[in-house]
Amino acid sequence: TGNLYGDVCEYTLQYSLSDDTVEILSIAPVNNKEQIPAKLLKRSRLPKNFASTMTLGERPTDSNFFHWTDIHIGMYLEVYGRRLQIIDADRLTREFYESFEFPLAQPIVIPKPVVIVHEREIPPPTGFGSEEDSLRSVSGSLMPGPLP
């Protein structure tokens, strides 16, 4: 997204061909295997435009909801205010699309953010107290213990 801050979350979209419903589940981070995937969208038909509201008594048409022919790699989906981009598909989905002559594009590679690790430099002693006192103020602990 165009947001300056925020986490990058990964989701899996499961499309059911039998009734044209979609389920969107979050993918747990690699370091958290015990987390149960949370549902962003329970299995239901996914409207193309969440912002539009229907008047009372109006019946939704099939053109208001996503069909498998509308979904492709690189497109953005608006799901409850979240903007999701489809970046890849599994092997069976690719084979299905190719059987209907809708080849999918190559996967989109999202670059990993560069993590900058700063080295802490020990400043020269201030002249007040001993060098141990200056090291203690740099280490940040007020409790006595071994020096770093």
C-alpha cells in the first residue's frame, strides 16, 4: 500500500468454484507456528465494490461479485477497507487457468525491507567519576551488575 508505516501481512485467498465464494485467511509469521490463522473474510461471495450500498429491496446481481475470471495476479482487492494485492498462485490454480486459456502472470516478488543494525559506540569518559561510571551510564542499567 502507499502507507508510510504498518506491517506487511500475508493472506491466502481460497476460491470455491462450486458456488463462487471466497475465503481469506491470514498466514501466520514464520516464528509463530502456534497461531491459528485468523479469517479476514469468511466463506462468502466477494463484492467488487464494498463502498456501494444497495437500497432496501434491491437484489444483488452476479455482476456485483467477483468471478474466477476477474481474479488475476497483480490485481488489488478491497476487502473491508484493506487493500490486498494478489502476488502468486499455486500450481493447481495455474493449471486450471491455463486449461481455460487464461494464463497467469509470473509471481510478484515483494522485496524484504532492509533492517539497519546500528553499532553502539562507547563515548569517551566525561571526566566525572571513573571510566566504569561512564560505561554504566552508557549500558543504560541503574542496577549494579557486570559491565558490558
